[in-house]
Amino acid sequence: MDVDYSGRIPNNVGLADDRALQRALLHWQPHFVEWWRSMGPDGALMHDVYLRTAVSVDRDGWAQFGYVRMPDYRWGIFLNPAQPDAVIHFGAHKGEPVWHDVPGEHRANLRRIIVTQGDTEPASVEQQRHLGNTCPSLYDLRNLYQVNVEEGRHLWAMVYLLHRHFGRDGREEAEALLTRRSGDADHPRILGAFNEKTPDWLAFFMFTYFTDRDGKFQLCALAESGFAPLARTTQFMLTEEAHHMFVGESGVSRVVQRTCQAMIALKTDDPAQLREAGVIDLPTIQRYLNFHYSVTVDLFGADRSSNAAIFYTSGLKGRFEETKRADDHVLQDAGYPLLAASGGKLVAQEAPMLNALNEVLRDDFAKDSVGGVGRWNKVIEKAGLPQRLVLPHKAFNRRIGSFAELRVSPGGEVIDDAAWQANVDRWLPTVADRAFVASLMGRVVEPGKFASWIAPPSIGINRQPVDFEYVRFN
Ligand SMILES: [Fe+2]
Ligand SMILES: [Fe+2]
């Protein structure tokens, strides 16, 4: 599984031995770079950025740090090593050897899964492309670019599968991944959350905390796939994903920390006074949290889904930590509680688990999301302040699934439209909130300096000091 760095596409998949595939990917590569130049980070083509680049799939020392101009980043194809006797762990094919090629009967579904995952990767780069113009520090700017180049590599990971395993259809899908655009009315990205704007850095941190975590759970479910190349590539993507969620969690934490400092110094929790002091008040942070959480939980799809059942039973997409679960991994007789409105309340009703697998994954995501919120609250608690941030109820502000027809408060009460309208400005970011946050966004690029609304990190990247020159402008 040695990585071949000698060619134009770094890889550990033996690309040099497959001329046709190599030719197809070398044909796609300039289209990708063209997309990066026009839709990647705005005005950043010439910057030297202190980036990590994947150079191996060994757990230790898989990445190397150094200054790179982003269009020259070595986007490569890396699969975790094949397990010689691997078997499928779930569904109708449980116990059978994993597939190294696409089984004909699952071809359309697998292609759809890979394209849907692949589409999110360039979408987030597009959503974040203007953020470099308003970075709160060089440290944060580097982190943004790191996330961006790795999402670019995740696109490569999916495009490799399309080219290698799906013939002409796969090549067409790979081209289409470069032609859809986040938020475009005529050619939008496939999933709703990836067409939303990421207009400011608070939104970016919430996005990387919540929406990249959706990515983690989707990748974990695909890492169980009976289609071994998909499992092996998503396993390696997860290594990179951890940093994206770190950027989000630590970013929000530093915003909260700075706000608490101002609350103590000014002895106030009045949003107007805090805004005057150049920090983001906690209620505004809570509204951003509510928005990003609710948009992200929609990404898991409808609570009842026959596709989810088919993907599982066919062995294409497992559950989070499938092999650690104690049940039969076939789930024909298993049930799962789904919430439904009854008599003005949300009550649990048993549904077949196979049809509820989107909800199973969503609930696992929700459990995982709680941790960071708890750590943000620790920051507030340490400052001696009584306020707390909370995750809204999963039925709040939904567009997808059975909750889409309901109005539900962040606390989980079913309410009528009048009550929703009367309170929505307390629950979701208002135009004025967004304008205020936007007004704070100025570009800070002097090493070691940070914008007024965010505390410095406690340590730098790759053991470099916080005031390291993480980005050099040319
Ligand atoms: Fe990604
Ligand atoms: Fe990510």
C-alpha cells in the first residue's frame, strides 16, 4: 500500500498499472483545477499556506506539513489497506466476502450513494470561498484553507470510485460534480444544507462543528459498506474529517470565551452593550447553533425511508459502529421508536428499524453533538456565568421528514403558526443578527493578532506557536 508520489496523481491504488483509468483521471484533473481556480478560496491562488498533506495511510505519520500554494496541493487517492478475509457484516449478504467490484444489481444505488457524498465535498468549498476575505487571524485562515483542500481531496476520493468502477456513467457523474454550484437556482448541489450560505465565521464554525459531523456519520456508515473500495476510502477520509470538526468546536469555544470575558469585564449580559463592545452575545450564538443544527439534521433524510432499508439490506450502507452492536445485523424483526405528533404532543411510536435507519443515524449524530456543546458550556461555567447553550429538539425547524409539516419549538413542544411567528426571531438568526455578525468580520492577518470577537487558541497547529506565519501572501 505504498503511496506513489512520482506521478501527477499521488495514489496508493496502483494507478501506474491501469493506463485507461490513469488517462481518464488525468483528463478530469485539469477540470478540477479549473474548478478550484474559479470556485475555490477567493483571491488565494498565490498564497503560501502551511498545510498538511496526506502522504501515507499509516496511522502514525500519515501527513506532512509545509508551505503549499493551494492550486499545487497534491490531491491524491488513498485507500486504507484491504483486509484479506473481510466479510460483509450486515444485511442479506451478511457473512459473505466483501465485494471488490460493483455487483450489477446494486450498481445504481451505489452510484447514487457515491455521487451524493461526492457532491457535498466541492459544495462546502464553494460555500466557504469568500471567508478568507474576513478571517479573524492567520491561524484561522490556515484552518479554513486546510478544510477546503481536504474537501477537495474527498471529491477526488469519490471521483476515483466513479472512474474506476462505473465506466462511462461514472465519468459523466464526475464531470457533473464540477458543474453543479452551491446555491445556484438552475444547477444546485444535491442536498439542501449545501446550498445554504456560509456568510460569516460564526456560521463557518457552526458548519464545521455540525455539518462536518454529519459528514463523519455518513462516512462511518459507508465505512461499513460491503463494497470494499468505498469502505476503505471513507475510512481514510475520516482521518482528515476529525480536524474539520476540531476547527468548528474550538472556533465556537473561542467565540464563547471572548464573549464571556466581555460579559465579566462589563458586568452585563445585555446584547446591545456586548455588541457595542465588539463581541457576539450568547443569544445570537444560540440562534446560529439552532439554525445550523436543524439544517444539518435534515441531511440524514426522511425519518421513514424505504431507500435506507434497501441500502442496508443490500449491504451498501451500514449503521454507525455496525460491528459494535449486539443485535442480529439483519434487523428484519427489529423496531425503533419514531416521534410523531399526537394530540398536540410528540410521542414515540414503534416503527420497523429497517425503515427508520436514517433516524437511527440522526440520533447517533445527536448524541455525538452534545459533547461539544457541553464543552462550550464549561467555558461559560468557568467564567462563573449562569447562561448555557443547548441543542434544540430534533423536530425544530425541519424541512425534511414528517416534522416538516409541524411547527415545533426548540424545547420540543408542538405549537401553532401564530406561536411560531411570535417567537421565531428569538430562535433563529434574524436579518439584524446576521448584519451585526457581518459587521464584525474584518480581515486580521498580522501574525499573532486576533479579531475582537474571538479568543486566541491555546496552542498552534503542528506544535507551531500561535503567532506563527501560517499564511504568506504573495
Ligand atoms: Fe469531506
Ligand atoms: Fe469535512
